[in-house]
Amino acid sequence: MTNAKIKATGNGFTATVSVFVDGIPFVSGASVKGGKKVTQKGALLTGQTLAQYLTPGRVVAISFRNADGAIATHVYTKP
């Protein structure tokens, strides 16, 4: 994760994946490559950038929801 984007690798991502930070979706959709890599850029639905939302020390839940309804969540603490 950077201040500008979220990257995740794994298996079984569908062609359409929704990414959420603390339950807040992004304005634009994520990019999925080969069902193994998801990249999410852009603003949250609140209008905030990741840099604005992820202040140092903040603990957030990042969730990935596949088109088939499967959800994976990762807890992240901003250094």
C-alpha cells in the first residue's frame, strides 16, 4: 500500500473486485490482472484520497469483494 494506491496479490479474484477501506468504497473500480493482482487507485466515495484518510498510526480494515460475493479483509496500520 502507498499513499496513492492499494495493491493486493492472491488467487481467485474475479474480473470485477470492489475495494473498501473501513467499509467506504472507492469512486472508481479496481484493476484486476489474471485473477491474481488487484490495484485500486483514486478517491474514496467521501472524496478523500488514501493519503488524507490514512493518517500515521491509523488502523483500517481493507476489504476486497469479488463479484461472486466472496470477501477478504486485511487489517492494516499506517506506519
